[in-house]
Amino acid sequence: MISQTSTDNSYFYNTTSSLSSYLSGKGYTVNHVTSYPESYSSTYNLVIDTRVTDSTNTLSSTDVAYLAAGGKYLGLGENSSYNGGRNQILVDAISQLGGGTITLNSSYGTSTSAETINSSYTSGISSSTITYPASQVMSSVGNGSFITELSGEGGSAAIWKAGTLSNATAGEVILVMDGNFMSYAFDTNETGYNTTADYLQYLQNLIDTLLNGSTSSTSEVETVIASTSEDRARVVVRTVTRAVASRLATLVSSGGIFRPAKKATGAQAALNSIQHLASANLDVGRLETGLAGGGLTENLKNLALWGEVDGSIIDSELSSNKYSGNTVTLMVGGDASVSDDLVVGFVLNYERSDLDLATLVGTSEVDGLGLTLYAAKLLKPNLMADFQLGGAFNWNDISTASTGTTITGSYDSKRLMVAGNLTYFTSVDTATEDKGIDVTLSTGLTYSIENFDDYEDSTGAQTNPEQAILTQAHVTGEIAYPMEKMTPYLSVRLENDLDTGSNNSNKDTMGGLGTVGVRFNANDNLSGSGALSTQVGRQNEEMHSLQFNMRYQF
């Protein structure tokens, strides 16, 4: 059914005539309606609504029933001039159907900017972009996914796949927030798009998606696997490398639980601490017991073991990879000083990730085991270099759902990680005689690459995910205030993703991480720390993390 007013019938004649011929050629009967129907018949395979009425902003119970039974709806909004009428009706309709909240972008109410078309909708056309004559851009689309996207601003077309409308789980909806792109004048005198043929093919692709069911294509699954794995690697690799770097920094800075030279202040206290670590006689009775690296001495008296638990909540609102979930990383490590200025160690880690994949209407579950070897060298009394080399083996399960059908797959992946950091320590005097503010500055580079096995899903379709690559440079600054039994601290980390492979072109490459925490000392042998971190500066991406660390000194 194509619903339109008599005026629209003339205005959109070229387009609707072409669509009628296209649908008739596929064996469908096309019913043109010149006024908005009171309800949609269950016999309709698809409703194309070119002119939503402004007389009501609610759906009838039969409309909801139509979509709940698996109905398909393609609706057209307009520019911001219609935000109080037609557009609001569509916004309210999605909310009523349980599809989440649509937010209209006030800065792009009559957008004429080119938007990138999601690759799932570009079949048969020569352009990867479309320019609507005057569209209302949506900043966010609730449980939906963008079909066309204006970088960093949202998009003018979106789809709510089967399973994303909680009150009509079998139904599917596509909204295009522009009516004039259907007009005869636009499709024959197009300046922002390529040809009438391309424009009609794009529209036909939208219709085919609804008629055939929006089953996630293999290419979509492959993209989501690589993109999600890269995001997960950013969290896990960052967690492991930061834990190791923090552990090493604690060994040599004066910002541990106890200040090593109680009567010294400021920078001199820091130098005393580092010089004390580098001395040949490291014994269990020193003030920094439980903080320094273990020495390979009789009875392993100075071997240090440590463990950390990190839980992260992660969320992405990118149309190409929309998801939410959590990642948990468990780490157990040990280290020892093999010379006056060299510490070596290891860390074993287990990672678990559970994500709800809105883009695929599915889930992702990952279990992994990893091993990282590390070494730190004191280049100067207040300057340390460290190097980390690690690998992980992951077991992955993924599911996608469309029109009530669940497709599953399982595959393995292997990740390699290399990291290096340069860390500088100093201390700033305070008015208190035996206390100063410890300052730590660090810069480093991290590289990780994850390769995935090809696999067949439960339908027999072959899936070949691309490798996930992340190369990141970072700078971190920390200030800490040592007290008798604890040391509160604050750190800020700036990150620049130098290489993210080919799967994350719409992601922000710059971001930051803010952390507040405290290090504490339980007794001469047991110490630990706790911290809360949050990711900032990456649009459409969120990450919040809670860490807890314990160390035991033999």
C-alpha cells in the first residue's frame, strides 16, 4: 500500500509510478490510498506512507497490531518546519512502539549536507552518499540504526529492525526525515545525488530490506565483529598495560603507601626513594615493604605477587556498530628485581565480555586467556622505561536475530599486544614538613592486532571477519598525596588512535580517560588500590571502569 494525499499523488508521480512498476514486477499488488487510513490491514506486506497526517500523534491499536504481527512501515518525515506536526507524530510513534527516543538535531533542521549510506543499502548504485533536499537530521534514534549518516551529527534515515520495537517485536520501521526526496522535481533535477536511476535504486533497496526482512548481512556481521573487537581490545589492552605500568611506577616513585624518607621533603624525598630502590641491599624490613619489586634473594623474601580486578561498562551509539554491555578482566602477576635497576615480571589475565548488539539485534560473548611479559629499566633515578609483550586467545560466540529467526556462530581469535612507556617521577613541596605532592608523567605507544578464524554460521553462511587493529599513542599525568596509610591520587590520560584498521572510519580517534583512586597499606606485606575511571571525548562512545588491586610482598 502506498498512502498519499491527492496532492502528493501528483507531486510524487514519477517516484510512486516507478515504485508501483517495481513492486508489481515482484508480484505484489499495489494499493494507492489518497487519504491516511484509520488502520492498516494485516494483508499489507508493506505500508509506504509519504504524507503522515498532522491530525493525530498517536497510533491506533490496529496500527500497533499490524506491526506486532510482522508489518513493515516506511514513513517520511520532513524538515524542521514540521517538527510540531508530522515529525512529532513519527517520534511519538517510535516511542509508542517501544523503539526508544528519537532526538531531533536542532543544528540540522533543513540539512543539505551529503550523508554516507550504510553499505547494506548501496547495492546497485554508484554513490556511497546521498544529499536530501532539506532533511531533519536525527541526533539519536533510540533502538534504531542509521541508514544514512552525517558524520558526528546523526542521520536523516534510520531503521528499527525486528526485535528492536519492544511493543511490536516482529515489526520493522524505516523513517526518512525528508519528503521532497520523493518528488518528481527532485529526482529528475538532482544536483546532490548522481542519477535518477541511483536515487530510485536507493529507495528500492530500502523497500527490499523491509519486504525481505532485515536479516543482518554477512558483511554487516563481519564489520561488527572487527569493530566490536577493536573496542573491546581498547578496554582490555588498556586495562592490562595500565595495570602493569601502574605497578611498575609504584615500585620506584615516592608516591607509594609510605614515604620512604619521612624527614625528607619534595623532590629530595623522591630521589631518596628511587635511590633506595636501586641500592644493593633490599631487605624485608624497609619502609616500602609491599611496594617494591621482589628480589631473587634467599627464600624469595622480596618476590612480589599482585592481582587486579577490572569491571568496565561500555556503550556505542555508532550506527554501524551500536551496542552496550560489560567487560571484566582478572589479572594475577608477579615480579622480581634481577639487578639494581632492572625489574622483570609477568601477568596472566582472563577476560569476559558480554555485549547486546543493537545493530545486529543479537549478542556477543567472549572468553579469553592472556599472558603478558614485562620489564622495567631505571634510566635515571627519576626516569623509567618499560616494555610489555603479550598475547591472548579468545573464544567467541555471536548471535543475530531477524523476524524471529536466530542465527548463531562460534569462532576463535588470537590477539598480539606490544606496548612501551617512558615515565618520569618528581615531587612538589608542600607546607607540611614530611609530605609533598608526587607527580608522575608518562608517555607511551600501544599496538594490538587480533585475527579471527573464518566460520560458518548456523545457516551455513561463511563469515570472514577482518582483523582488528589498534595503534594508540597516549600521555598520562598523575598527582598523588601520600599519607600515613593511604595515598589518594588523580590521573588524566589523553589518547590518540593512530590506526584503527578499516572498520571504524566514523569513530573519534582522540579521547581521554579520567581516574580517581586511592592506594592503601593493610600491613607490612599487603597493600592495594582502588580506582574509578571514565572515558571522555569520544562521541557516541562511553566507558566506565572500576578497578581493585591487591599486592603481597614475600
